[in-house]
Amino acid sequence: MPRRAPLPVDVEPSVMKWLIDSSGWTSEELAKRLKTSSRNMARIESGAKKPTLRQLEELSKIFERPLAAFLLSEPRAEKPLPKDYRWLT
């Protein structure tokens, strides 16, 4: 069966930046996981290049977020992390 051409997907750059920043992964680590260059990852993050559907599927697994999160028109406000009330003894 012939291999299909990659399907580019429009992702709002602010949404992509928000998802990357909130994931805790660096751009270099993500580039390695996606088997692409750091330059391409930076272009995807800035919106200069559209990510492929395969890349978004992989990112959704890495970020543990639904694929639909990449299709938002703007970043969502997240609840602040809870305070840690543990004590060292």
C-alpha cells in the first residue's frame, strides 16, 4: 500500500506554546521524540510551520492531552497547582 502524504494541521501558535510550556518538556526533547530537528520544532512552536497530524497525535500522547486541545482557538486558563502541605520530619 502506498504511503500517504503528511497532513498539515493549522494550530494556533499561542495554543502550541501553552501546551509545550505546561507539559514540562523542552523543545529539544520534543524534537527528539518527534524525530525532527530542533529548528523544525521551533518553527512549529512559533507557527511558521504547520505540524502534521502524526506529530500532533504523538504530542497528545506525550502531553497526556486530547488531540482536540491542539485545535483550540486560544489557550485555556488552568487552575493553579495546589499548595504542598507536607512536612519534613
